[in-house]
Amino acid sequence: MSHPHRRHPRTYTIRGIRLRWAATFGLVLLLGAGLYASKKHKATTAADKRQQALHALDRLTFGPRPVDAQTVMAMGVDKWIALQLHPDKIDDSAMQARLANYRTLQMSSAEMLLQFPPNPMVKAVMDGKLAMPRDPYRHAVYTAAIDRINQQQQQKQNEANAAAANAVAPSANLPARQPTIQPADLAQRRQDKREAHTVVDDLILLPPAIRMQRIMALPVAQERDLTQGLSFEKRQALFAGLSPEQRETVLALNNPVGVISNEVQAAKLLRAVYSDRQLEEVLTDFWFNHFNIFIGKGADRYLVTAYERDVIRPHVLGKFSDLLIATAKSPAMLFYLDNWQSEGPDSDAARGVPARAQNAGMNGATRRGPMYPLPHPQQSQPANPQNNQQKRRNGLNENYARELMELHTLGVNGGYTQQDVTQVARVFTGWTIEEPRQGGGFVYRPRLHEPGEKMVLGHKIKEDGENEGVQVLEILAHQPATARFISTELAQRFVSDDPPPSLINAMSKTFLKTDGDIRAVLETMFTSQEFWAPQAYRARVKTPFEFVVSSLRATQSDIADPQPLLGVLNKMGMPLYGMQPPTGYSTKADVWVNSAALLDRMNFGLTLATNRLPGTTFDLAPLLDGEPVAGADPYQTQLKLEQTLVAGDISKQTHETIEERIVGPQAMPQFADASHPANVNVVAGLLLGSPEFQRK
């Protein structure tokens, strides 16, 4: 309805698409209302084969691709699920080829530290405690990092000098001076950046081999600033034709630590979109979230890759106790929850008993897990190992013990007490890391371990060193409360936010009967009546990660560079590996559904569908069975896309909202009039933002 009194309607821009504000806001509210209303819309008849296939795809994958439903129907839902439960039988070489450019995915944490050094590693080289690498690429990375540290130190010195002068000024009756960066330094930095960007224009015209030679020959200031502030297009042109090692080197000249986090995040996104082992990817995401660590905490920046690769991924369909023990001994978890610093109050270390040389190893350490032959920056200077240990420890730390029972096993109402938490913390004293900031692995140190018997959940734990921790983990893994808690979390992920008690009971029985066999518990769930009940169909709302990935899969978009997509997830509040609390990301609808979130999702859908997302390409033609997009009838396109993107399960409200505002004769002139034919890609974008697509 028009409003004659509003002569200049406000407009709103969604990534270059200008919409009238009232119309756009109304569209968001209508589709948002549909999202809440759709919770009440349940199938009233038994699901047919197609709906069964779609339901299985919605829950066991990150979203169906256009041809997946037919594939599952042809194979049979049961056989397809059985195959997903045995991912080793699925050829995933095409997806692996997409990860070939990310070399850090196969590196140990120590290798990452050497090739993409943090400041402490660089300072060790500056102080002569580590040798400067001879390899030209690594040499360039260290040289750029040294230059950056020198500039930071010079800036701090300048500010300190100015502050000192300011403090002296009153006694000398001189005007006060404010700490500031020297104008000459600031001007030089600006000049360096301008020159670096000018150099890029020349570099992108050169063949890749010569381009890399020229980059390595640049002054260090220009090398460091080469990629800073570059547009996406120029960055792509600069990297075109470079090998993975060369590309990583150029990026590391400015931010070596960023190479690690960017590659592991990009790999997670690409696996979710392209892997044919979809259930394995869903479970890897689930278990990482269950045993959450935060990529932004210190050494974990270098430990996340190995944590997911070597600890989580190999155990997602195995025995829960094996997964639990693997996470407990992981350097990433030991560092994240601070157990590596925990020291028994009555341990030898706490009482100042001198370290004794033992057959177990240096400082009484019994080593387990990967050990890396990386020299310690302090090794060239004699030191008292006992003093070094004392300096970095803060007594008994209960962080891991508490989260182990509350989040990893028993659940918040699992029947444990504060006394149990303290006793478990004492059990795990001595479970630590061999130099976490140097990429070391798990090590057990008897000097840190609390002696004596402990009592946990009514079980007497006799003094037995490292084995005490293994015994407690086995006890926790086999508790009925653990079986119920893990079954509940799995059912919440795969069935509904509030799963039926009957399903939880059945899954818990399987958990206890099979010694915590995760595959068996999943089979119980996937073959249950509750999983296939009509009210379970599209009963869950996608998280931002699930929404973005399912959009990419549904549209069969091609990802040339995942970085802009990672930025989208950051904006939506779900950066990968970026949840700081140990609870991990919630999968419940009320956390993610609000007006701002719906607008962000519609923004993304329109940006993706109209090819305004850098690094990702969408082609509408395959979704229209190859029919030409130019001149396509908007209404017929809408009907076709409704079938392709949401399997025709579209509400009358959503259909009419899109038709009236985009497709029909009263559509907004920005999309359809005599001089501007309807942009049928917009229809795809709005369907991605529809309530039906938000649900699974």
C-alpha cells in the first residue's frame, strides 16, 4: 500500500542492492514471522521416500545439494546412512585436492612454530639463542618479524621518553608534553605502505617465478607491508600462480601467526561444503564443540590444527572413552584449561624437594605423545629446572577437573560435588606439556603430582601416578550420567532442541551396553521412531555456520577463496574455533534467531545469489536445469527455485511475500519494471533467507 504523505521513502542497501526501507523491513518481519510460525507446521502424514531422504540429508549433512535427494532415494536411506557411518568406504579425494594449498594442515605444532614464528621465537633468534634460518623464505619471514619487533620497541621507547619528559616538565616549569609517536617515524611508515602498494601494481604484471624473486629482493619494510590493506582483487592477482609455500611466505611477511589460523579455518569450511563424508564432518564439528578449545588463547593458536586432526577426527565414531582420554592428554586441552600449570599442594615441586635424575626422563618426566626436537630458547644458559617449573606454576588448578565433569562427561546435574572436583584436580596434577610455547607434546611429571589416595564419586583412587588420571577418565566414561548427558547432546544436535525422553533412554542403554560405542549410539538414534517422527522434520534452526555452508551446498557455489566467507561468519557471531568459553557454541534456536540475525542471513543470501561475495561464484543456470537465465520468466523461476532450494516445502506466506514484492506486477521497481527486468537471482537470495531454508 502506498503512502502519499511520504514523498521521500527511506532506502536500505543490501550489499549494493537498494531497497525501500519500509518494504525491506516488512520483508524481514514477514519472513521472520514465518520462521517462528513454521515451528508449529509439522507433517501430518508419514514421510514419503523423498521427505525421508531430505530429513536424513538435513540431519546427517550440512545441507543437501540439488541432486542429493535423488541419490539417497536411489541408494535407499538405510544404505546411505550405513555408508555415512563408515566414512572410510567413501572416496573423498576430490575434497582433499582442495586442501592441497594449505600446508599447515599436515604440520606438527613445532613445525608451525618454526616456519610461522610468534614473537618469542623471533626474539630468541634476535638474542642469539636460536639460529637464523638459512632457507630463503623462512629467512625473509624472520627478517620481517625482527623489523616489526624493532619498530614496536622503538615506538615504546619513544613513548617512554615522551612520558619521562612530561613527568619532569612541572619541576622545571616547562610546558607538559604528551607521549606521542615521532612524526618522522609515522611519516616513514606511511611512505613505506605507499611504496609497497605501488610495487604491487608492478609485481602482478610479472610471471610468478620472477614475481617471487622480486618480492624476496624488496626492502624489508616493503615486504612487511606488501599485503596490508590490499583490495581482494589485487591480493588475488599478487598470489596468482604462486606455489602454496610462496603464498604462505608472502602472507607471513606481515602476519605469520595469521597463516596458521586462516588455513585451519578455511579447511574446516571447505570440508563442510565439499566433503562427501558429510556425517564425519558433522561429527567432527560436534565433538570439537563438545570438547571446545579457543584458538585465540596463546599457544592454542598453534595447537588447534593438530587437536582437530589427531585428537578429535580419528575418534568421532569410536569409543567415547578413547576420545575422552585423547582430549585429556592433548596439549591443546591441557593449555586451554590450564591443567599444564597445575601443581599438587604436597607435591615435591611445591615442597621444594630437589629434582632427582630418574630413569623416567629429565626432571622426573614420563613422556607420552608427540615430542618435537625443538631447542628451548633458554637451553644455551645453565638453569635450575626446579626454579623454572616453580616460576610458571600457581598451585592446584581446578579448571579442567570442573569442565571434565560438567561439560565433558556427567553434565551439570551429574551428581558430583565440589569435593569431587578438588579430588579430580589432584589426580591430574603432573599431566602437563613439554614446553607448550615450543610445540611440545604431553608429558607426565611426577614432581608435580599430588601424592596419596583420592576419592572420586565414591571410588578410591590409589596412588599410581599417571595411571590415576586414566582410571578416573574410565570411571567417568562409564557413568550412567555420562551416557545420558552424551546421548542428550547428540539427540539435541540430530533430532530437536528438546528431544523425547524415550529416545534419550534408548541411546543411553546402547551407550552403556556397548562400552560407549559412538557409532552404535548413533545407529540407535537413526533407526528410532523419534528420529523419523513427523514432528522432527525441519524442527531445528540452523546455526550461522550451518546456514552459510548449507547455502553454499544448495547453490553449488564455487569457492576460490574462503577468507570472505570466514569474515561473514565473524559478522554473524560464529567465528570458527572462536568460542572462548569451554561450553562451545550453542545449537539452540533461541540463541541465533532475532531480527538482526535474520537481516544478516538475508544479506548473505542476496550477496551470494547476486555474485557480490568476493572469492565465491554462483551460477543460477544449473539450478534451472540449464535453461537460460537471461529473459527467464520471474514467476516460473520462483517456482523452480522453490523446488530446488527448499524442496517445494514453502509456506503460502513466504511464496506470496516473494511474489508480491519481487516477482509480481507490483514488485519493487528496483527489481522489475520496463527498464530494469527482474533480477531472478534475487529470488534465489530471498529463498535462502526464507524461514523454510533456515530450518532443517
